[in-house]
Amino acid sequence: MGSIVHPATIRPAPGRLDGWKAIGAYLGRDRSTVIRWARDRALPVHRLPGGKTATVFALRHELDRWAGIPEALPELRPERTARRRWVAAALLASLAVGVRASLALRAGRRG
């Protein structure tokens, strides 16, 4: 015979939010707003059957996708940040060369 595990002792998965309040807190909204979004805007929530009221939970990656939040923001990727710095440096260098050439041409015309 297996041992009986009380539901309160089961830990939820790391990316799982249990209950309307937790889902609302994650999205920065109150309980009634996320309930309305689940009903009217297809907010990705899951319900566990049983009892008068079903237990609801959501997965963070599904909420992020629904809200249009990318999993890893491009600005935080080191390779893209380094590439942007090189592009910015190249643009500034070419601008400096252009300004210097323009000033040299003006000085040549005056003399």
C-alpha cells in the first residue's frame, strides 16, 4: 500500500501560479480583472475538477506568451548588446569622419 499524501503538502511546479490572486499579482492586476480576462480574453488558465468551485492555476510561460512578453528580452542578450555597441561605435566614427571632412573642405574653399 502506498502512503497517503495530503494535498497541502504537495509543492506546485516552479512556473505554476495557484489561484486567481497569485495570477493577478503576477500580471499586476486584481482578482476580478484576471477572472474577466479568462472569461472574455482567453487568458490561459487551467481548472482542476472537483467541489463547488474548481481550483484554478496558470503557467507563467503561457501567461507571458498571452501578454506578449518575450521569454528572453533581446536587450538582455549579451551577444546582441555587444553587437549594438559595435554598430553605435561605427556610426559615431563615420559621423566624426564626415564632420571632419566637411570642415576640411570648408577651410580649403576659404583659403
